[in-house]
Amino acid sequence: MTYSLLHLAHLLAAIFFIGALFFEVAILAHARRQVGAIAEPTIRAVNARSRVVLHAVAVVLYGAGLGLGWHYRAVLADPLGSVFGTLLALKVVLALGVFASFALVVVWLRRGVLSARRRHRLRLLILAQTLLIVVLAKAMFVVHG
């Protein structure tokens, strides 16, 4: 796959991923409180569909990210050698943090300790991490031209 296609796939997947997270955190979580128990089955169905879609989007996002990382492997070999390399390395660290956050969700689900409060806080954390990744990506674009 060419660099341009990887870049486009990564960008579109990031838009879908962050959009879905934003919807869950800013809209769905608050709507759940307002509509009450009567709409709970509908909200659960939306959440279930969101998980399926987000898993597919995450595969594209991380797959394309790995491809792009391979393209910039020389820069990543010396991340402090340039501003671009430092920004890219920070993006990678944040992306790994997002992955670790989702892994934590899986662990907590299996242990039965994922409360609504923990779920909401993790979603906020993941949204914040992804928004920082976008800011770093924009900074990389400005630096790299």
C-alpha cells in the first residue's frame, strides 16, 4: 500500500474513531441520564453496534499507523534528533496509551469491576489522549510542511 493510501486510511479511521468517542462521551452518556430506564435497551444496542464498528476502525487505524511508523522508522530511531521525530514519538506513546486503556477495559470487564464511573473516566481519558494525538499531528504537519 502506498504512503498516500496509508495516510488517508489512518486519517479517516482517526476521524471515525474520535467522532465515535466524542459521541459516546459528550452525547450518549448525558442522554442516558435524561431518558432514563425506558431507553436503556436502545442505548445498549447503540453501544453494542459502536463497539463492533470501533473494533474494525481501530484495526484500520493501528494497522495504517504501523505502516506509517515503518515509513518513518529512521526518524523514530532517533526521536530527539528533530522536532518532527519528537512529535511523532509522542504520538506513538499516546497511541500505545489508548491501546493500554482499551486493554484495561477488557481486564476490568473480565473481572467484573468495570463500573459506569470507571467506564466514563476511561472514555474521557481515551478521548483526551486521541485529541492530543490530533494536536501533535497538526504540529507535525506545520513542522514538516
